[in-house]
Amino acid sequence: MSQAPRRRNGFTLLEMLGVLGVLAILLALVIPVLQQTRAKAKTGRAKADISKIESALQLYKMDYGVGPNGSAAGLILIADGLYTMLSADTSNAFLSLSTKEPYLQVPESQTIAATRQLADPWKTPYWIRPTAVSNPNDFDVFSAGPDKTKGNEDDVNNWGR
């Protein structure tokens, strides 16, 4: 009586290479989509932050009767007419007259640790121009965007909505 050949359990090398090839193709298609989604999420967070900063500046103007400038606690001059805002846990926070609470609460993760400045998703400070040049409203607020260079097409701002 002859024995039937035993069937081995497992995959052949050719089958394994086929599966790895399919996985590599899928990864090549998915990774760029994930990177685009992350970039859009960062831009979305920057737009939301800018809107919050603009609201805080409007509240300041309502409380004090004038828009904030270099004399406002919490705003510091960083370049010709451009300011940045410090986080609320500094000694010179941007505080409301009536409640003595900060106009803007910022998580620790959204500040530049060394300077306590509010940071955009690309870890650069937001820029504030108290006398608007580009925005039809009261203030220009913008981020330099992913390339960290202000004044070009990837900037995120409150006047290009």
C-alpha cells in the first residue's frame, strides 16, 4: 500500500512575497493621504487658534475701550509693529478687567517653552498687528505657516477667509 504524499501546512516563499508586495502597494497609497490629512489638520488648528486670538483681542477692546498694543500686558513687540501674545500662566498675562481671568486659555502644549509665547502647529509664534493693514476688522492675526516664513502664500491669517 502506498502512502499518500503529506500536505505541508504553511505558505510558500512565493505566496509570502505576493502578500508583502500587496501590503507595500497599499502603504504607498495610504501614506501620502495621511500626510495630507495631517497638514490640513494643522492648518485647521491654526485657523481656530487665530479666531480665538481675534476674539480675545475683541474682548480686550470692549473692556478697555481701545485695542491692545505694546502697553497691554501679555502682548510683546517682536518686530516692526508686530506683536505676539504670551500664555496666561505668565506674570503679565492678558487678563480681563472684570473677571481677572485670562481672555485666552492656552494648553501648555501650544506654547513655546522658553518664551511662553502662543505657538502655531509649526511651533512658531502667532503674529498680531493691532492696527489692521489687511483685515477689514480690527486686527491682523496670522501664522507664518508650514514653511515658517511670514509673508508668503502658505501663511494662515484672519483676512483671507
